[in-house]
Amino acid sequence: MIMETCVDKDIILIEPFFGGSHLQLIEIISSDKLIGPRCIICSLPAKKWQWRARVSALYFSQTIPFGNFKVLFASSVLNLAELIALRPDLAQTKKVVYFHENQLIYPVQQQLERDFQYGYNQILTSMVADKVIFNSTFNMDTFLSSISSHLKLIPDHRPKNLHEQIRPKCQVVYFPLILCVNDVSVEKEREYEHDSSHSIANEKPEKESPCSIINEMPEKVSKDSDSFVYSTETLYKKNHSKDLKTIETAEESNSKTGSFKSFESLLVNPSLCTVTKRGKESSSLNVIAPTDVQLQACSHLLHIVWPHRWEHDKNPESFFSALFQLQADGYNFLVSVIGETFSEIPEIFYTAQQLLKDRIVAWGYQNRCDYFKILDSAHVAVSTAHHEFFGVSMLEAVSRDCYPLCPKRLVYPEIYPDQCLYSTQAQLVKRLKRFCQKPICAKLSNKIEIIQRYSWTNLRASYRTLFTV
């Protein structure tokens, strides 16, 4: 049933998959002091992604309130063409679509698994949108260059030159991170050089917890239990004057000193971020959460972290193959394998948990507090991905003083210097062996420069421009 008129807001934020980086982006935008008071958020829980892409437009056509909206902002999960056809009153808005990822080059295990419709929907959405925003140049370029080849799957009467119509509307606006870099490299070096019998806990200065969280979501406009339609005015009024003002100024004040701390979790409602374990495989996962004592003891052995989704496109096989090689060659190290898990978990995770059981610090999805504590104790963050358009978790790890080791492909050369990239599996193993011998060598001198490029402070003006009319 279509809701009543919403007369006091002129921006509508639509997110069919309200979780992970999709949720983070909406929360950051809606918490801005200029954008937030103008917004309502319409969203659906982050599950059943394929169904969200197929049918969310129809659902939103019945639940989005009527109003004097001037800007519509949505992720590319939404079929914007369908929504505008079903709700012609929204056609006159400035329509901005944000591509967290594109389905045209998503790596499928077999080509027969590729669903033509997902990529086709994103092409249609781009045709209807007024602005098409990508989180990286890699994402934009691969999308535009793959449109023609994707449409070749149509047996006959194929449309032509669509990329030429879409390209003028395209723009790269990096994903914003509300992260303040915590320069713990000096502490790690001090602990590494101290005798292991010395109290590490006494050596570390007490640090502010990275786990302050705003638990209140904006006031709901709709009371539908399976969707979220919020007015963001309540969130802005309650939090901006205190916590969110702190967030907006923290990067500016701390960037000058190099002493940063993460505020990203302030914008996350933990009840919406928690991954629901579904299915036999995920429910049998043996999750390991570390104690503070265990984390403090990580300074003397190389602590490797893998902070990615547990799915085949993140290529966990190559990561664990490297660790198995280190173990076989007699190198000492610790490992934390954290990140989101879904209904089906690749078998390699169960195998690796058994083979590496004596080296595991943390295993499985962690709450945000433990997540940042684990990153603080780690030396190296590794990616072996076959699919990455930005990589929030790797940048979060860098902000916590982890050295990034990434494949020289996908978006990574756009973000990281060459010293952080490897071209072959053998190079990855070689780099890890070197760090095992001396963990303190895992330091990145231009860490702050990298992080600041993607900070909300630097990107805020670009995002505000998207909402001007």
C-alpha cells in the first residue's frame, strides 16, 4: 500500500541491500549536517541479494511516500528504470545511482551461472539515471567497456552504442571512510623489541575504545517490520551536535598529528550489521573471538589478517595456500580470518581451520569492537581477491596500521603503491616469509596519505554536490 505524503523532505535515499558498505554509505550521507535533515531512507535488509536486484523496485513503488522530492539516490542494486516506470512522480527528480560493484565482470565459477538480467538491469538503471557514480575508476572503466560484450549475449536485434550514451553521466566519487588512522607502529616496534616476559599490557598507553556505537536509528516513517523507511531528522538532531560533530572534526584535527582513531563504527547500528547465519554449513562454523591477552601477545609473531567475505570471489584458496606453504617451511605466524559469512561457506575454510588451528587468533565474523581490536594487533592484511571494486576492509586495516599485501590487479593499483602489490603467488609467499622473520618490517610509511584520500573530510564536498539541484 502506498504511504501518505512526505512533505518536509526533498531527498530520498534508497538501498535495497542495507548492509555492509551499502549501509555505511547511506549512514554517512544521511548524517551529514547539510544533507541529513533533508533525507528519508527507504531500505530493505541485507539478505537474498538476487531477489533484491530482481524485485525491490516493485516493492519500493508501493512503500516510498509521495512528496516533493528533488533528489533520488540509490545503489545499483535497484532497477531504477522499473521504479520510475511504476512511480512516474519520481521521474522529475535528480536521479543519482551509486555503483558499489558492477555485475558485468562479476567472476562466476562457470559462465553458465552468469545471470544476464543482473547486468542488464544495471545498464537500464544507468540509462535512466541523471548521474552515474562509481566508487573507483576501475569500476567505471570496466562497466563501460563491458556493456557491448554483455549485450552480445542477446541472440539478435541487439542495441548499440549504449556506453556512449551513459559515459557523459559517469563520475568517480570514492567511497568515503570516516576513519582516523591510529598510528600504533611505534607501539608495535617497542613491544617487538622488549623481552616477551615483560608486561605488554603495561607498555601500551591506554587507548580510547574504537567501539562507540550510535544505537539509535532515525525515526521510522513506515512501520513495516521487513523494511526500513526513515526520516533522518531525528538521527541528525540527536547525534550531530555531539558524536557526529566529533566525527566530522576528528579527521581534520588528527590528520595534523598522525594520531588517528576509527569513528566509522559510530555510524553503524549493530543489529542491522549482524550477519544472520543461515543453512547447515554456516551454522556449523566454529567462531573464535580472541581475548585481550591473546591480542596483546600478538606483537612477537607475525599476525596476518584476512578481513573479507567468505565467498569464492575473494579467492580464499590462494590465501590459505600461502599460509600452508609458510607452515610447511617452518615459519612462525598467527592468523585471523574475519569477515562476513553467508549461507554457504567454501569448504577451504573448514579445512584451513583444522590445519592452522594452533595459529588462529580469531576466526569468523566479529563484532565491530573485536574487529578493530584484531586489526590493531595485526601486522599484515592480505587480499587474494578475484573481485574487488574498492575494498573497504583493506583500507580499514591500513588505518589500523596493517601493511596491505594485494594482488596487482582489479582496483588495487589505483589505491596502493607498487610496494604493496604482488604479481604471483610465489611473490606473496616470499613477502610473507620476510615479514615472518621480522614483523616490524611490515610498516607503510605513507599510510596517512593513502587513507586521507578516501576520508569523508576530503570527499564530503563531492557528495554534497550530488545532492544539489
